[in-house]
Amino acid sequence: MTRTALEFVPPDIEGGLNSVVEDTNKIRDLSREFGIENSIDTLLIPGMITEDADRPVEMKPKMDPLDVWKAAVSELPGMHGLCTQVTAFLDQAQLERRFQELLDSGIEGIIFVGVPRTMADGEGEGVSPVDALDIFRDQVPDRGAILIPTREAEEGRFNYKCERGATFALTQLLYSGSILEFLSGFAEKHSHRPEILLSFGYVAKLESSLRMIRWLIQDPGNPVVDEEQAFIGRLADMNAKEKIALMFDLYKRVIDGVRTMGFPISLHFEAPYGFSKPAFEMFAKMLDYWSPENGNK
């Protein structure tokens, strides 16, 4: 199975269902305007958790992804659903109930996510994401893991996730060709070939002042991430035409490299500062070059 997913961030609770309807209308209208209404087939709804105090944009209480999904799919019938679920704060029984609710609602795939950066791997009284991949093999057929190609020791970490039962991987937002080197090296050493959701995000002008995307991918002391952050800074200061062209060049380089490695390829599009015409123009340009519905055949 491959897909083209659009990230749908849960709105603040205070905005409620009206915000969901407003955003689904934007998705419908912008997709039609740029001719990709039949290409985006999946909504990916992340479970939002409180993170570091230095988060550039205040984290207000968010709607439950389950409620967002139910409201969104009623406005966008025919969409498939993915979501992320932090496992580290729930025990096995609680997760079993949660996963069943998600699956019963029509969510097809669940990405198991760990603790925020303020905590170390293994902290939390619940189930670790790696353990969840194994424990819930039978209950959740479509089990996702996070893949950060720039992270130290990620090859071993990712192989272990595959061994434990990951059927697909969601990459961190890609602002360099680091995923090419990572997957090439992984393919040489390991036999696992999970579906890879390659993530691309539009860098709006607001990034110049808020630096949210650079905060999301931060990894102090990592020179590759430093280069990616510098690239994001350049994109933020460009006009829409220039930044779309630069991101398109990166997209072509990544797609042309990855599609020969034997992994099923999917796409994950993000608009971290909200759905906009330039963002959908970029998504449409990318899909016109290569899309999962055509490229994996």
C-alpha cells in the first residue's frame, strides 16, 4: 500500500469543530484549484503533546485526533486516515482500547511515537513505541515508526523497529538529501523494505520570525541538521516562486534516488503555518513530477 498523505494538525479546543470544517473547506478548495483533489488520498492527524518550554508557538490544548478525524472525514468522504499515538503514557490495556477506537472510526494506520525531547527514551510509565510495534501486531495491521535520517545511530534504531514489526516509516521533514544516503546504506545491510512516507513541508514567510520548522528538526551539534536549518532560513526569506522551485529540485533529487532502492514510496505533505495557495502549488508541482499512484506501479 502506498499513499499521499496531507498532515491535518488538530485545532485548538477553543476553535472546536468549526475550525475543522474551515480547514477541510480549504483543503477541498485548494486541491481543486491546483488539480490534486484525486491525488491526496489520506489525512495524517498527529497527536499533539506538550513539549519544551522554548516552543516558538504556544501549545494550547488541542482536539483529540479521533474527534478531528470523525469531523474531517465527514467533510472529505473517501479519505483514508493515519494518526500518530504517543504510547509512553498509556499502559497496554489503555492502548488496546485506544487503538480499537481509532480503528473502529476508520483510521487505518497508527504511527507509534515516543516521549517528547524533555524526556529520555524509555521514560514514561506506559509502553515504549518499539514494544508497541510488537505487542499490537495482531490488533493494528498498519504499524508506523518515526524515521529521522540525520539522527545518530538511526540505522540500528530503524532496523530494530522493523524487526519489532513496523510496516511503514514516517520521515522527519526533509530539507536535504540525507534520506538518500540513509536508505542506500540501510538497503545494503538489511533486508527490510517497509513503506517509506517521505515528508516535505512548505516554508512560509512566518518561519523567518517564528523559526518553528527549525525548532522541530533541531539536533544541537549535528552539522547536517545545521545545514538543513540554514536551508530553511534561506527558503523563508525567498518569494513563493523561488522557494517552490528550490523545494521542487530537492524533491526530484530525493525521488529519483529513492525509487531505485526497492522501498514502497509514499508522500507526506505538511503546511506547518497553515494551508495556503503557495503550499498547494508546491504539492501539485511535486505530484505532477511523481506520485505514489503512478510511480509505484
